[in-house]
Amino acid sequence: MTTETTTKTTTETTTTAAPAATAGTAQASDTTQGDRPVLAMDHVSYAYTKGGKQVVKDLSHDFHAGRVIAIVGPSGAGKTTVLSLLSGLTSPTAGRVLYNGNDLAKADRYRFRSHDIGVIFQSFNLLPSLTVEENITLSMEASGKPFGKPKHELVVDLLAKVRLPAEYANERILHLSGGEQQRVAIARALGYDPDIVLADEPTGNLDMATQDDIMAIFRSLAHEEGKCVIIVTHSPAVADQSDEVFQLKPLRR
Ligand SMILES: Nc1ncnc2c1ncn2[C@@H]1O[C@H](COP(=O)(O)OP(=O)(O)OP(=O)(O)O)[C@@H](O)[C@H]1O
Ligand SMILES: [Mg+2]
């Protein structure tokens, strides 16, 4: 084997340059799985207003299963915009986002969002007056997926995965610390066992030890469960602990 999943590849791209420099990742993907990427951007551009400024311009990149990919770049470079394009929340103004080779714009995006991708928002988006278990089971139910076990048992398994004690199932979100809420947000995103996990600044407000712990969870999701984990981050330590770094540069004016 010439490439291991731990091989770090750094892809630099500028949102102004036409072809994204994907040579490094293409090489990695050829040997890791020999298969197509689970998620891909194919010459994607995006403008928030019709005819307005493009905040993402002609971006191409392949995202493979079994890897943790960090998306980095200065504030305003378009990281959050790229996450909303990858998660199917918004559609590109030009180009395509492909899930297993299928154009998301032509697919059932509700199904994609509720089954195949788990998103962890920077602000968590948990329902504060509900319990941990209620927050997690809500998204499990919304997916409509069949579950082989009682939901409470699944919740306890998920809490163990994010290293929270089972008793936390009945705690209200309001009573949890920021780091604990982050773990619940991850557990909720994993509730319906998606192929892809996307996280926007998941360690932004956490101390270093908690940050490392959260990164260990993400690495195990990728390396042991074969998920594709994509993380937007400003943290050099998080980028360092990822398998691949995808660098967004600001659009030149
Ligand atoms: N809803 C919106 N309407 C119009 N412009 C927007 C909107 N959201 C973001 N933008 C613009 O798009 C560009 C990219 O924003 P984005 O939020 O993707 O950057 P970012 O890389 O995530 O930055 P940060 O690191 O600060 O979170 C910025 O110039 C921003 O002003
Ligand atoms: Mg952002």
C-alpha cells in the first residue's frame, strides 16, 4: 500500500483560480479505496444574490470515506458557504455537488440531509429546554430510518461514543457546559448513522484537552467506521490532527 489514511495531503486552492489543485488528493484516493469520492465539488461557484459577487468560484474537490478533512482559510474565505453547499442546504449557482456520483441538485435533498449527512453547527442548534435524549431522538425520528434497537439504548450507545455518561440522557441541554453540548450535537448528528459528518468550527470554544478529545472522536468515526468527516476550523491543532487539509483562499478583488 503506497498511501495510508494517515497520510496528510494539503490541497491549496484559491477561489479565483480556475482548476483546483487536487493532484495530491486524487493520488491518495486512487490508492486508499480505489473508488469514487463519497462527496465531490465539481467546478462549484456560488453567489448569495443573483448576479452578485461570487463568494465561491470554480471550486473542485473530492472528499473520500474514511478520512478527516479540515477546511481552513481566513475569515470570509467562504468556509461556511462551502459547508452549506456540501450539506445540500444551498445549491451552487454553477457547477455540481455530487453525492456518490449523483448531482445533489437533482436528488431528494431532504432525504440526503436527513439520512446521509450529519451536520454539527457552530452554535449547536440544540433545543435548550428539551433533554439530551429528546434532542437526539428527534433527528432519529425525522430520518424515518428503521432502528434495530429501542431508541433509549441507541441514545446510551451514542452518548458512550461521545464520552458522556448514560445519566446525561435525562439532563436538559440548558444545564450542560459548552463542551458537553458539543458532544450532544455530535451524538445527534450520528443518530441516524450518516455516511458523512460535517462540522463548522466544532472546537471553536473548547479548551485544548476537550478539543483533542473531540478530534479523537472524529478520527475514530473516519478511521474505524469509515465515515467521511469534514471539519471547518481556524485551529492549526485541529488541521494537524486531520488526514487532509483543504485550504480556501480569499477571493481577490
Ligand atoms: N447570507 C449571506 N448573504 C450575503 N453574503 C453572505 C452571506 N453569508 C456570507 N456571505 C458572504 O460570503 C463570504 C463568505 O462567507 P462565509 O461565511 O462562507 O465565510 P467563512 O470563511 O465561513 O468566514 P468565518 O471564518 O468568519 O466564519 C463573505 O464575504 C460573507 O460576507
Ligand atoms: Mg464561517
